Amino acid sequence: MTRDLRSNLPVGSPRWATRRAQWHALGLTDEDLTKPKIAIVNSSSELAPCFSHLDPIAAAVKESVQAAGGVAFEIRTVAPTDFIMSAGGSGGYVLSSRDLLANDIEAVVEGAQLDGMVCLASCDKTTPGQIMAAARLDVPTLVLSCGYQSCGRLDTGERVDIEEVFLQAGHLKFGGITLESLCDMSSRAITGPGVCTGMGTANSMHVVAEALGMTLPGSTPVRANSEPMWRAVRESGAAIVEAVLADRRPRTILSRAAFENAVMAVLAISGSINTVKHLQAIAREADTDIDVYGLFEEYAATIRPLSAVRPNGEDTIEEFEDAGGALAVLKQLGDSLIGEALTVTGETMAARAARAVVTDAQVIRPLTDPRGDHPTVVVIRGSLAPETAIVKLSVSEVRAPAFEGTARVFDDAPSAISAIESGVVRPGDVLVLRGLGPVGTPGMGMASQTVFALNGAGLTEQVAVVTDGQLSGLVNKGIVVGEVAPEGVLPGPLGVVADGDTISIDLTARRADLLVEEAELERRHGERARHQVPGGKSGWLPVYARSVEPHPHGATLRGNDLPATRA
């Protein structure tokens, strides 16, 4: 033992004595009570395959920790999953559960004064929630990617995964696919446990965790239950015990350099739009003043996509892993990589990248020969989005750089989808979908079903979308301006857009503008201020709505007072 551990309470004290009694009943010895005490953070759940394989992993990590001279305690958290938990609360339970998960971890790890954590990273919100907790608590933490699922094939031999099911479901009402074919795709899409196979939010956040220095080197992404995954499991115990003894804390790892590397990695992999707010949330929890949105704007000038994993291109996640994965991407960044950034194992990112092997430079290209000539995660501003908004572009899809059209405004997704299906939404419109932000839903509603309905109706290139809602990290089609801030229920231009207004979107200039006279906007704001916020509701989502900060702050919980009046 090289240092005092916070988990070792004064011998003979009441808390020591009662803790000794509790842990003695669990089979721990007096010697165990002096060892590093490690939380195995497990979001196991039978709700989705993302989490269904985590219990054996947790057991193996526990053995690894014990073999390394520590004591492991498995703890459980909420397990957010978009495709299942978005059914209730207008989808608000998904993002809000990210912060609930971070609080789950805090309550146990801080309450019990444990010394470190191994976090089993799986679905979209678990990885950012875990790193947020690590940044907040500042106890040594290792993020362990638990892998992506395998997918199936149709009778034609064509690969089919959940991303394709999600997209094609939007075509059903328009005759683009039959129910029988959709069910066939759905039955074949997932053939094993783990997260979604594309470069959606889950795999993107696993790569982000590695780029931040919070994982073992070369461990993301990884096939679920593969030998490389199990090798990382076996190595995790020694790594976390050593990090605890060396007092290697997250806030020394989560430096500005680490965030810059992570932003570059997201741009290089054409990662999920949702990584932006998750990285900003982690920065907030680390108590830094890092502006992640600003970093994306800065690096969009120089970092181009180096890979094109489905749905951004034709490469599979398996080909990406086999080409070298996240560490190969960091190596291919070349001199742009900030090598002095530290990692959880104590080495620098430069040392890790130097050992990386790029086995297929066509799948993961060098920065001098990128897969595309434009950034794929684009932060935009303008009179309609005075704080921020985000547009996700694929590597290969060519989109018109500008769109100007007439606003067609909806305050919920079902109304928007119904209008698309009935032909109310027409070519030349800008579909404005508001009320889906962190406060408005509350918890952020999903806007992707509306985008897919447009695609199913054949309107993708003819109708633009502006929304304060969350967009899928998997698939987006056409010009879609997401996560507009301020969101619609807070004071700002999105809340006063009216049918018939003209909206201009210019991706080259990175602007979204509402072309309405200032006097008219002031009049609308004055009318809107008389609408009061309903209160008195109980439950988790109202608590979240009262405490959540805006998108540009990562939608973290800070307990801030919100404006007293809003629509």
C-alpha cells in the first residue's frame, strides 16, 4: 500500500465497527478492510440486449480486482435505452436517465467512500453518465467497453441491423416497405448482445472514452463477448488498483488536451451528434470552463472524417475494429493529436498512439487523405439559434449547402408526423418541431421519427427540419438542424416562430436565421410572456425540468432557477 485510502475509517470508531460488522457478514476479513475498495458499476438489465450480458462481465471484473489485491463491490444503476425507454414520458426518460445514472453512482461511491470504479460501458447514456460521475467525484475510474452486438442478413444476403429497421419503419405508412418485410428485418437485425452496430452514440461514446484517456489502450470498439473484450476484462483489475494506489484521478486526465483529442476523434469517425452535449456535460462535471461546442467549431476547420462506418458509409464496425479502432484513429490524427494528455494507466496519449497499428489504411485513413472533404458534426448559430444548434452530415451524402423555406410549426412529434402523412407538409417547407428540449419534454424528446417520416414520404431533400429535440446518433437524412438553443419553451426565437415565417439555413456559413422583422418578434415575445408554467407536478421528470441546464451546458443538473414564465 503506497497511500492512505479514504475507505479506511478510523479503527475503533462507530462507523468502522458497524462497517466491519456488515462486511464481515459478507465474508470479508480484517485484511480485506484495508485494501482498495472498488465499485464495479453495472447497468445490467433485461430490457435490452445492450445490457443483457453485463452480469458475467461484472463477476469477471470482480475476480480481476481481487486478484490484483483489491476488494470489489458490484453496484447497480438505472439502464437507459433509447429504443425501449422512449415509449413513455414523450421520450424524456432517456436523456434524463443519464443524469439519474450519475447520481446513482454518486450516492453509493461517495456515500460509502469507495476508492475507485470500473464502469461497464454499454448503451448510449451509460458511458457519458459514468464519466460524468467520475469527473464529479474525482475518484480513479476505468471505463470498460462491453462491446457491440452482431447483426444478421436478409435472404438476399444483405446485411441488416437495427439502424436499418429504425429508418425503414418510417417508410411503412407510405408503402415503401410492407409490414411483413419490416418484421422480417426486425427479426434478423440483432443476433447477439451488445450495443447497436453502427457508429451511433454508443460506439461513438466508447471511442470518446478512449480518446479522453479513460479506458485501457486499444479496447474500443469491441465485439461483445469476444476474446479482446474478455482480455480487457481480465486486465481491468490490475489497472484500477494501480490507478487507486497511484492516486490517478479523473480530473488530472480530463484536461483540455483530453477534450480536444476527443473532439478530433468524433470528427474523425463522423461520430454521433449526441457526443457534443455529452462531452460538454462531462466538462461541466469536471468543474472546468471548457467550451466543447467551441472546440467543435474550431476543429471543424481542420479535422475531416477518416473513417466511414455505417450509416455514414459502407464500412462495418467490425472492419473498423479490425483496422485498429479508436487508437488507430488517434494515431492517424498525426501531429494534430495532443500527445501530452494523460491516461488512466499513467502513460501519455502519445505513448499509446505510438504503439497503435493501423491494419487497413483505407478503412481508417490518415489526416492527409480523409474519407470526406467536409466536417460531419457542424455547430451552427444565427438569429434562430443564437446560442447553438447542431447539424449532422454523413461522409458520403451530398446535401444542398443552403435551404430557405416557409415555416410549418408543430409543438409535438405526433402532430408533425400526422401532417406529413396527410400531405400538409409540402416541398419548400421548413418543418419546425419544438417543445422537445430538456425542459420542454422534459428530458428531450426524439425528433428522428419525424425525420424518417419525411424520408418515407420522399420529402427528405425538399423539406428541412429545425428542432430543439434529440436526433438519433445513428441515422439522419436531409438538412436537419437539431438541439436548437434556447429551446422552444424558454425565452428565445424558436418559441415564437409562426406558420408562414421564412427560415434560412446556410451550412457553409453555419447559420440558421429567422427572417422576421425585429418589431414583430418583440410583439410575439410580449404576448408569449403572459403564459404561465404549470406547476405542482411530482415525479422524476418535473424534478429534472426544474434543475436542468440548457443544451450548450450539456443539459446537466445544476438546480438553477428557470424563468418564471414560458409557453
